[in-house]
Amino acid sequence: MRSSIKIKLLLFVLSCSSLFSDSVKKQTYIQTLEAKNSISYEKIINTRAAYITPMCYTKTSDKEEAKVFNPCYSCHTKGKIPNYYNDSHLQEVYNFPKQAMKNPFTNLFKDKRKEVGVMSDSYILDYVRRSNYFTDEGDILLSQELPDTWKGYRPDCYFNFDDEGFDQNKNGAYTGWRAFRYFPFLGTFWPTNGSTDDVLIRLDTLFTQDENNTFDKEVYKLNLAIVEALVKQKEITFDFPVDERTYGVDINANGIADTSNIISPKVRSYVGLAKWYLKAEKIHLAPGLFPENTEFLHSVRYLDWDEKKDLIKLSARMKELRYAKKTTWKTYGEIQRAAQSEFWEAQALESLEARIALFRGNYEEGLRNEIGWKYQGFIEDKAGGLRPQTHEETISCMGCHSHLGATTDSTFAFARKFEGVHKDQNDHGWNHWSQKGLKGMNEPKVEYKKYGKQYEYSFYLHNNHSGNEFRNNDEVKEIFFDSNGSINESMIDALHDDISLLLFPSQRRALKLNKAYKVIVEEQSFMYGRESNVKVMENVYKEIKEGLKTDIENMIVRP
Ligand code: HEC
Ligand code: HEC
């Protein structure tokens, strides 16, 4: 008896000490990164308002050209229910919280011509072509380096896709990640402004299994298509006809058990194991929302050059790996209250005074928004390896992914996913960019209240007179506008047939942008802005004067 107590005690002490040594390992890992990169993981050094974006400080008028520009509408707009945010008023006034009146993103005003000038083309190409994600053996570096007790996301995607976009690990097993192609969001996210990127989705494992708990790719594909119909709130065509009796789900919501390749947004159940979990109310289903435990991965990369195709491509090196997970289900009511509480808080202060937003969580587990998602990312350290982003760097994720009318359940890309049904179609959605690019994609159309149906990117050029928010993209300006600033209509016609004409930079520009970003990596100055500008940005305010208006009241854009 006694000895067993002794043994238990010994085991307890041992496990404590191993816990202790684990936590020391984690501390050492973080402290080493802090020392090597002169950063702080917990302290806020530059600004708590890091969730406000550099684009918000853009000047919307140009006295010399006597013109107004509206780059604001892409983000600040009226949400589609269940997105209850309507921040279209932010197209009109620079109504920032007091602490953010001074533009904290000083990298926008940095002249990097000297540093960029001394970097050779071959140096930067070699740099972006070396992977910082994989070891030479094809293992994932970060997943080896992160301490065993790391509570956040441990990268587990192999970027090794079958012909339907499903990722497979080194042994050929499916990781659950599935890549998809989408229309890149307006402005900054076009490769011509500095980065290539990709987006992948993964549903909870139970969505990949049939009713007997066995992995079934068809079940997973069907569940992903059901989620697509729900989230987009529109009919989705599946790649082959489904016999509804096999799954016991009325996929086309027509009230009869038949065979159909149409998935209705009115579908009321997932298929396979998920159907039973839904019945037991362990998971949920609602139009406009992803089910719990949905994950997204977003790798942001440099611009590599594909010599054969004479086009840009994704670089092997990652600038960032970004991650999101829906950890909690929120009902429409809860989401509406989250959006309104912000509004009422402002009302209570009478003047619609903006206040600093705070986000719960930490750099290890990610920061949380009010509607059930957490966000976290990895970014290059000084030497180019990927490291977790600091608390302050992570705050920068939270504005775009929580308070905007432009998002769909906090996300951007999935609602913009291509919908081509067959694999050989140019607009087939379920592939990675490395399998099928953007070249030759037709321009998407959107509908706005005052302006009717419009080509989305052309409309942006008409409103913003430039290829990005900051109006510092000289190449787009040269190609799409003539010397007196009028839009080149024949280029607009060509754009309708091939969006890469606008979205892709030339090789010269691509290399320059890579170099400019590399300067920020060497400085580890991400908290001051991650834009790839070479020169000082002229069209951006360094400080906002109280009450400043945008003067774009005549060109407000609403859905
Ligand atoms: C890429 C998306 C994006 C663009 C483009 C953009 N903003 Fe923002 N803006 C944000 C985000 C994210 C926030 C922080 C979350 C929030 O408060 O909505 C924000 C916040 C603001 C705020 C502070 C609001 C508050 O309550 O704290 C103002 C004012 C603002 N933006 C004005 C503008 C103006 C004016 C433009 C155009 C010149 C613009 N923004 C363009 C994303 C954008
Ligand atoms: C300026 C606004 C903005 C900021 C800041 C931002 N994102 Fe995003 N994020 C986007 C857009 C837009 C997309 C879609 C990509 C595209 O269209 O090319 C996206 C895509 C994603 C996705 C894929 C799912 C989705 O929403 O489409 C994840 C995951 C993600 N971001 C995480 C992060 C993390 C983590 C951070 C912070 C390190 C971050 N984001 C910062 C705008 C932003």
C-alpha cells in the first residue's frame, strides 16, 4: 500500500517535471524567436488598432486631378444576412477611434529604393524558390519545430493534390484539406499588388465519413457541395447525379426522393455520419453559415516566374500561412446581437464615436471574433523561416475577418469560389492554383443597387481609377488608363474575357515587389505594414484630422 503511494507520488512528481520541462521548451522556443527577431510575443508595441487596415487611410480625392476615388466600398458595405454588419457609412467619413487618427502603418511612408536597388534579380528569385515550409524530405518544418505542447494550429497540409483538389500526405492518405479556385477579392489581393495566394477548406472529420464511420470521398464531396449551397445561399450543381435514396436526404429540396445533381440552398441535412450528428443536434445547419469545426488555410506567397508559360506562379516560399477555425456555433440571433452591440455602444456615446475593439485569445491559440471563429498565422522570421505571429501581428487579422459587411460568416474566398461542374472546364472550382491558373478566366459580374449588374473588376477600376487602394500601381495605371486618366475601353473589353490581364504583373514588376517585401522581412517590421511598396506612398494620409470626410457621397456603392 505504502509503496504504491510512493510510486504514485513519484509518478506525479515525474509528470509535473515533464510538464514543467515542456513548458520550459515552449518558453525557450518563444524567447529564442523574440531574441533573434527583436520582437515581442505579448507586448503591444506599435498599436492596438492593428485590426484597422492601412487601406482605410487612403486619400479619396485628388485636388490636382479634381477627381474622387472610392476604394472603400469593397470592404465597407452592407452584409448579406446572416451578416448583420452594415458599415457602408465608412465609405464617407474617416471616423477612426482617437488612438488611430495617426496612421500607425509607417512602412507605407518608407522609401525602400536603396535596399531594393542593391538586391539582384537572381538573388530574389533564388530566395522565393526555396521552400520554408518543407524539409528536403518533404516533411513540414513548422510541425517539427513547434513545441509538443503547442495549443494552436500545427500545420498539416502537404499541398499535394489529387485531380479533385484533395490533399494527400506522404503516404497517400487524405488530410481532409481541399483546395479551391476563386475570384480574388478586390485590390490588395491581386497578384499585381504583391502576393500570390491560395485557399483551402477542411470540414470536421465526421463530414468525411459514411453512416458506419468509414471515410467515403463521395460523402465528403457531397457535404462540401451542400455547405457551398448553404453558404452561398444559391443552387449548386454537383458533378454527377445523386440518388437521394442512397443518403436519405432530399438534396434538391423538391419533396420527393429522386435522382438529381442539383443541391438546393434549402437542403435541410448533411449526408453520411454528419446527418446523424445533425439529428442529435451535436452539429448545426443554417443558410449563410459554415458548420462547426470548419477550417480554412490561406498561404500567402511571393511572385515566382514560370519561364515556360511566361507568367507569374506561386512561389515555393511562403510569406505567411494563415489559419482559421470555427470553434463555436452562433445562431442568427447571436450574430445579430454582436453586430448591434457595436452599433449601440457607439450610439450610447452619442456621436457615433469609434472605439478600439478588443479581441480575446492569444498568439498561441489564436484570437477570437464574436461570431465563433479563431484566427492565427505564421510569418517569415529574419532568416526566412516561418514563425508564429505575435499577438500584435495577429490583431491585424481580426478587422477584416470580423467587422466587415463584405464577409460571409467571417470569410472571403469560399463565397467567391468558381462553380464549373466538370474537371475539364476552365472554371472548375475544386483545384489548386498550381494545377489550374487564372489565365483566361472570364470576369465575374455583381449587382449593385444604384448601378445594376456590373463587371466586378471593371467597376472597381471605374470607381477607384487604379489597381489598388493606394493608387500606387503604376503598371495597371499605364495599361488600363490613358495619360489624362480616362479608362482604356478596349482593355476593359479584353478584361471581360481574361482577368489575368489586370490581376497579373509583368516579370519586372513581380521581382521588384518581391524585393520590397523582403526588406520588411529583414527588418521584421510587419506591425508597421506589410505592403510591398518601393517608394513612399503619396496618396495616403499620415494623420487624419477630426471630422475629415471622403467626399465620395455621390459614388457610394451598396449591394
Ligand atoms: C481591405 C478592406 C478595407 C478597405 C478597402 C477599407 N477599409 Fe476601412 N476598415 C477595414 C477594417 C477591417 C476595419 C476595422 C474593422 C471595422 O471597424 O470595421 C476598418 C475600419 C475603418 C474605420 C474605423 C471604424 C471604426 O469604427 O473603428 C474607418 C473610419 C475606415 N475604415 C474608413 C475607410 C475608408 C474611408 C476607406 C477608403 C478610403 C476604407 N476604410 C477602406 C477594412 C477596409
Ligand atoms: C486586409 C484584409 C485582411 C486581413 C488584414 C487579413 N485577411 Fe485573411 N483574407 C482576406 C481576404 C480578402 C481573403 C480572400 C483571399 C483572396 O481573395 O485572395 C482572406 C482569406 C483568408 C483565409 C481563407 C478563408 C477566407 O476567409 O477566405 C484565412 C484562413 C485568412 N484569411 C486568415 C487570416 C489571418 C490569420 C490573418 C492575419 C494574419 C488575415 N487573414 C488577415 C482579407 C484579410
